[in-house]
Amino acid sequence: MSVVEDFLTHQEEQEIIEAIRIAEKNTSGEIRVHIENHNNGNSETRALEVFHYLKMDNTKLQNAILIYVAVKDKCFAIYGDKGINDVVSNDFWDATKNIIVHQFKLGNFKQGLIDGILSAGKQLEAHFPWHHHDEDELPNEISKG
Ligand code: CA
Ligand code: CA
């Protein structure tokens, strides 16, 4: 992998933002992507930090998901808020993680993120269906560290 600045082209970023928009059409849950160079040692711990830093713990149903990528350290993590973890099993994210890993190993970072976002959206849909009056509580733009 390269550095954050070269990780995705502008066009690829737009496609990822579009995938988030599509995923959120079917669920009240919120999905965000954060990319940075280094995870300070542990992607899971760092993803949790970023989750709070981005105020993703402020959703009404506590149903936000962060897909975190440390570009130079070549790893990623998925963090879901309390509302999700209260209702799903521990292996809930395995399918989504595997989908992302599959594409990342091929060097297809954009596709890995898009597939991961759509998979996470599908997972969310079952527990947090979209409803009228649903708001876009968190921006769909990619966050960069
Ligand atoms: Ca929403
Ligand atoms: Ca959103």
C-alpha cells in the first residue's frame, strides 16, 4: 500500500461515498470510512479512538459502523457501536471482514471498501431497517488522519 494521499483517487473516493449513500438507503445505521497511515500499534484500539474522535457514538440508536484503514501498516478494522453489539453475535462482522480482505489482498482497495460498505449495510438492514424520518446523522465523506 502507499500513503494516505495516494491510497484512493478522487474518482474512487466518490464511488465509495456513493456506496455509503446506497447502503444507508436501507438502514437507519451509519457507515463511515477513515483512512490514515499508521495505527499506533493496534488497528482495533485505534479504530475505537477514531470512532469517538469522529463523534460516531452520538447516533440515536448507537448503530454507527467505522471501517478503519491504516494504509502504511497494511491493516484495517471494523468497529460497530454498542447498539449493534447488543443485538448481534461476535462473528457478526466476519463475513464483511473477509470480503474486504479478499479485495485488499488483490490490491483492489476501492473495491474492498465498496464491497465492505455494502455488506455492512446489508448486515445493518436486518437489525436497523430504514424508516421514514431517518436522518443522515454522520457525513458520508471519507475521513482522513
Ligand atoms: Ca441514518
Ligand atoms: Ca451517513
